[in-house]
Amino acid sequence: MVRENRVSAIQLKVAEAKQRDVGKYRVRLDIDTLNSLKIIAGDVVELTGKQSTAATAWPADPVDQNLGILRIDGQTRKNAGVRLNEFIFIRKENTKSARTVTLAPVGTKLAVDKDFSEFVKNRLKGFPISEKDDISVVVLGSPIIFNISQVKPKGIVRVEEKSRITILAEPIAERKVSSTITYDEIG
């Protein structure tokens, strides 16, 4: 079902992100896709494979024009439940400001204090996130993976200065990407 004021999704093939975009929650799209979806650089999009996730749209390089691909990094592919060369649906998404975000470390127990929570919040400011996604935050040169356990309001949100971040000390197990993905019509 198409929600009011939303353009239908477009299906594209998944390609590897360039190094400059890794870890930045970006998706690179050709000019035809940007125009079809009425997207400009910096707009948030919803990517739907086996699961849904969010990313920020950026224009593709000239060599990627008219190839029917989008470029996303490994973390974004994992969050969407897709692999390289599989197909994914993309559509423009409106985000809300996150009131609260609860993060759980993946595989590692953490000692959490107010300063650490503020550090993580500052690293996530401006990025689109959604519940159940895994995100990576670099701390002292090492990435820490967090699962976004809960966001309020529901849906795709952006972390902002007024957002409240809660980080759980107890870890959760890492999830795996299924090798078989089936697609239903998204309209």
C-alpha cells in the first residue's frame, strides 16, 4: 500500500560502496533515480530488502550513471538483509527527531557512564536510524557495534541534540544475514 505523499519504490541492484562512504550511512544513486524519487543530496531514503533500513542519499559518480545500481556499505546491506548483486527497493522517507534511542552493545559488555553516552550521541547526530539496525561507532580507533533496540517515535528517526540516548551494559548476540531473500511487491 502506498502511503499518502510518497512515491512508489524503485528496485535497484546492490553494489559495494566506495571507501569514502563506508560507515557514513550513505547510499549513492544515479541522477535518474534521484529525479524519479524526487530526492536531493542529503534526503533520507528507506531501503527494503529482507528488512528495512535508512540511509542518506548522495549522487552517484559519473561512471555509475544508468547502470540500475545503488552503492551501500556492508553494514547497510546487513541492516537491509541483502548481499551484493541482489535487488533492493528504495523510496524517499521523511524522518522525525528521535526523542529517545536505546542501544545495546553487540557481543561485548560495556561500562557505560554519562560521558560515554554523550560521546556516542555526538557520533550519531544527524544520521538516520531505525529500530533493529546495527550501527558502528568508532571509539579510540576501534569500532563498537550497537543494536538499536528501541526508538521513539517509531519509524526512521534522526539523532539530534535534544535526543536522549540510553546505552545498555549487557550485550546481545550478533545477527546473521540470510542467504535467501524473497521480494514482495512494495508499492
